[in-house]
Amino acid sequence: IGAGPQVIATDDASDWPPEVKKLPRVANYQSINLEQLLAIQPDLVVVWDGYQQLMAEQIRALGIPVLVLHSRQLGDLPRDLRILGQQTGHETEAATQAAFADDELARLGQQYQGRKPVSLFYQLWTPPLTTVARGSWIQEAIELCGGDNAFAASPTPYPQVTEEAVVLQAPSLIISAQDQSSLELWQRWPQIPAVKHKLLRVSQPDRLQRLTLRTLDGIAELCQLIDQAR
């Protein structure tokens, strides 16, 4: 949205665009260095509410304003962009990008609507073997692309499952958000259609698992992987 030059520090995981790698890193997903934060004196700290509520309280106690983004679904992306635009003085640029996000999500939905469903297992992480379910924007993306995730109805957005449970579901496609080596465990189960037909794929996690404009590229990649499996 054009506010990049206003960012003066970030966390250990932030690596896009490349120039942010040069900035001081004052936090990780678990904690924040409050001394460093006080030293740089930011006007605003932006956090995600997923795991950072305690962190937000610690920052507020220092008298530093905090913006908490409650990102849970794909539709939150345009809203988040508009909020960030208001907070940083880039409302016009943010509105343009938010409209683009709305249009692109609608376009992808229309492009893949009505195509034959593909049963898949989305391997978010292992170990422990973790997947996605409703309540996760990744599951929304899977549905948008015409994927059929057998674990979609699990009670938590990121359930842990067993290999045996995946075998019983017999997915036609297995996608890993890690690397190719993380898919090797499935070679023990040659009866799984995805293994039998060599449909074990890797997606780029930074695009799909971080709710930004690059998420749109991640969804497009996911849809292509699912489409290839058809």
C-alpha cells in the first residue's frame, strides 16, 4: 500500500519484500524484545491476534499504540489492507489494492467453480502431522479451487491427524507446505491413490499461509496443483 518506508522494525519470520531483511528484528511468534522496542520508539505496532494477544498487552503497557488484525478468512485481506491504509496515511493506495484483492478472489472462484472435486490431503506440517480445516483461510482456498479435504469438518482449524487416518481417506492428491522430503513418509503407503499415481506436490507456504496480497498467488498455485490432479 506504499507504507514500506514507514516500517522501522519487524520480526524474525518477515522476509518480504527483500529489503525488510535489513531492518532490526525485535520479535518472533512467541515473544518480543521490549527493550529493543522502546529503543526504536515506533508510532504503531501491528500484530496478528492469532498468537499475539499477550504480546499486544505488554506493548500497550509501555504506552505504545497497538493495532491488532483479526485475520481469519480470505475476505479479511481487503479489510486489513483498508485498515492499514487508514493507520498509515495511505488510504487511496490501500483502497486500490483492496479492490484488486476482492476482484481476484472473485475471479479465481468463478474460474474453478463447478469443476470436478479432487480429494486431497493438505500437509501443513510434520511432525506432528498437521493439516487444515474450516476456520482456516487455507481451507477456504482449497474449497475455492475445487479441492475436497476429508478433514475439513475437524473441530479445530489446524488439526493433528495420524497417517492411518489419511490412508483411510485415500486422497488423490497430497500437497505439502514444507518440502519434498516431507512427503517421503507416504511411500510407506503405496495403496494411497496420490502415491500410486505420483501426485505428491509441494506448495510455497509463504504465499498461502501469510494473509497478504501474495496469498492470491498462493491460491492460484494451489488451484493449478489441484487442476493438474484432475
